[in-house]
Amino acid sequence: MTGRWALAPAEDGGVEVAALGPDGMLAGPVVREGDLVEAVRSRPGVTRWVWRSTAEVQPRLLAAGVRVDRCYDVEAAETLLLGHEGRLGEPRAAAAALARLRGGPVPPDPPPRSAEPGAQSSLFEPGPVRIPLQDLVEVYADQQRRHDATTHPERMRLLTAAESAGMLVASEMNRSGLPWSADVHRELLHELLGERYAGGGEPRRLADLADEVSAAFGRRVRPDLPADVVKAFAQAGIRVRSTRRWEIESVDHPAVKPLLEYKRLYRIWVAHGWSWLQDWVRDGRFRPEYLPGGTVTGRWVTNGGGALQIPKVVRRAAVADPGWRLVVADAAQMEPRVLAAISRDPAFMEVAGRESDLYQSVSDRAFSGDRAQAKLAVLGAVYGQTSGDGLKNLAALRRRFPRAVAYVDDAARAGEEGRLVRTWLGRTSPPAADAAQDATEEAGIPQEDDPVAPAGRARGRFARNFVVQGSAADWALLLLAALRRACADLTAELVFFQHDEVIVHCPAEEADTVVAAIREASDLAMRLTFGETPVRIPFSTAVVECYADAK
């Protein structure tokens, strides 16, 4: 039994399976079996499983020690296809896709499940709607036709395959977890925050800092309440609009130093303190729930746990198992290099084909060796900083790398005009202005000096960044897929991923092999995603016992 097979779990715990033909339709009878795991285990020759949702099937397979090489996630594909058709936001469930196909009323998607510890599901809360295998195959076959109708069908198929591979990686990382020492975590919390009081009140160090802030202002001030702090500064004759670090660190007032330290430690206490440790670390592993494609650009998020915002000091608790190592790999200047690949600018590709510092190379060609100005110019092109010095820097960049700048300028113009823009493989931006603004904030794109930028300019900045950041996210999916395949031949396991960083946990003797595998996976992902270009995305890798030692 080889080729593609479809699989659909049944309500009674059984499963339906069937072989598929080249057109995506049934190529044999639907077989009903009593156990999902055995249905997959007994068909090792299947090259790709087609199912409704990886999150529904994969955890059961992993618990039984069954590994699937490839899959096609119908609901992940539906999200991508709806986006390409300008319908992002419509229900993506297989049941909704079937209803659209047949012209019936389209059911809404079930609400997302909360992964927060202690969250209780309502007895009447709707779960995912399963559909029979023949209906699933009907949706799958229609999706193949819709892939054919996209702007670049082969790229879109590759994106769907990569997104499905990402679902497999995420499911496996959810199960493996990041090695984490609860003892080390408790020690660093005591070191940073001091004594922990019963009842959940602020620990001693925070209480002491709060007293220092109040003493500096001459009255009781709650440093955890921004409005109270802004009011206290105003009473001291100092006008601040917020308590953000960049705004208050230059203020000449004795409250600033303890306030900034309070804010730093308060974030650790709230986001990664004792409650977090109790909720998220089990059996020596930090276990968040990774959600591939959690943002419109394709970047991943986590459903609880804050895995993508672990402060460096807290990373001291991420410790490899005895005799094992963490291979921490960080992609160097990923997004500018991706811009070189998608713009096909010959001069920029030549610069991005080197493993040396890209910003220094750009500065040598366009900014008389001023690396800082070169970096501002490149990031300004990607993020849309086109006022003040940013405009002057962009002009210099445009003269030396015209096609690269034109590529993001064209995307910005499309966004301003309300048109859709796409990543290199075909992931498509949302059409709505409010979705664009939300995504701009997600990406951390700096805003212009004027407090309320026109909606068109906001969409333009978002679109400019989307084509680069989204294409980088597409490349990262193929990197993960290639690295997952390499790790299948080793004891090593993927345990962490965020945007441009990946961590592999492996026996010490496999570390060098993993480092080489990461480099090879990066090169393969570049060729698969962007074709033959001189552009490379080098990785800085560190083989460490503790995550905090990697940088």
C-alpha cells in the first residue's frame, strides 16, 4: 500500500481509510477499522496521509510511538486557499468547506480551545465537526482544483505541503517539550524576586522597589498601575504619555531607576513566576502548545505559556538532560536576505549570498562604510520607515539596490490601494483594513510620528512587511520540514522554534551532526522556496547545556 491515503476518525472511536488517485478522488473502497493507530501502523508504505486536522490525529499516533512522514492537513489548506481567494476570515473547518462546495449554509468554526491550565470546557461547548471520509475526499479533490487556479499553482502546493509539515512539527514539539529544570527556575526566582509571600502577593524585592518609587515621589504610588505613575510624574512637573522604557528612561527623576527595575522584575513575576512554573512545567519539560500560522504572515504563536517571549535570564532554567546538549541555531539577518531572494535584485542577492555581515556589506556599497545607517535603511525598506532620515537612507538604498526597494514599494502601494499582496509561495494578506492594522501591531512595525496615520498608509506599511516577513515564514516551514526529516535518523528531537531560531535537543555525540543538518536544511529550504539563487541564510549555532549560554 503506497501513495496517498485519506483518513477520517469516526465518532465511535473507529476510523475510515481509503486510497486516493492522482485526481484526489477515491481510488479504492472505503475501509472501516476499529483503531486509528493500527490503521496507520499497518500501512507503512503510505507516502502522505490526508486528514481533516493534524491536531486531531497526530497526538494519538505519537502517544503510540507511530511516526507519520508526511500529511496533508485539509483545514490548514482551506485557510491558505481562502486567503488566496480574498476570503480570509471565512470559516475554515472541513464542514464549512463542504457546505460551500455544495452550496449549503456554512456553519461557523468552533471556538478555539483554551490551553491555559485549569481552563474548563463547557459541557455544551461545540467541538470540531467531523465529516465522513467520502465527504472529506470531496473537499480534498476540490482543493486540488483550487490549487490549480492560483497564481502560481506549484508554489501554492509547496506552501500547503510546508504548512502541513509544520503542523506535524508543532504536534511533535508539543509532546516533547523544552527541557526545563524546575529547581533552577525556583532558584533564579528567589535570586531575582526575593522571598515569596503566602497568598500570592508581591514578593519582597518588588515590594521594596515599590517603596523606593513611592519615596521618590513623596507619596504612595502603585508602580504596577501606569495611570498612577503618569499622574505622579505630572504632579512632579514632568509630562509623560506612558510608562514605556523608551519614554521614561531619559527622564531626570529619582523614581526612574527603581521604576524601570520594578517593571522588569514585575514582568518576570507575572509572566514566568512561580504560578507559571506550576502551570506549564511538567516532568522536566516546558510544554506550550505551538500554533503554526497563528498570525496572518504565517508566523507561529503559542496557545498560552509565553514560549516565544522567554526572557534571557529565565532561559537559565532551560537545561539539557544529562549527557545531552541543546543545539541553538539563530538565522542571521533572515528578513533582509529573504528580500534579496524575492526581489531578484542582482546586487542585493550578491550581498546576501555571503555569510558575512549583510549590513556591513550594504554599508560598504551605499553608505561609505556606515553600518548603522545601512541597517536603518534596510530595515526602513522592510518596515516602512520613510520619514526623516529614513527617507534619505531609503533613497541611497534605492540607488544601489533598485529592484529590492521597488519590490517592497510596489507591495506598499498595493496595500495602500486596498489590493491583496502575497508571499513568494502564495500566502495572502487579509483584505480588511482592521486586519492589516492588527497584523502591523503583531509584527511590531514602528508607527510614523503622527499619532493617527491614515488607514491607507498603515495598510501600505503592513503590506510592505508582509511580503518579506511572510516569505521568511514560508522558508522557515521548509527548514523545519527538512530538519525534522534529518532528525528522524537520529535520537535528536526538535524542541523549540520561534521565527528565526530553532533548538534541537540531542545526545552530546550527535551535536556536530545536528549542526551540519541545520546548515543543510537551511540551504535546501532556500532552493525549494526561492529556486536557484545565490542567497544564503547562515545560522549562528551554539552547542550548550543551558539555553541562556547560547547568546
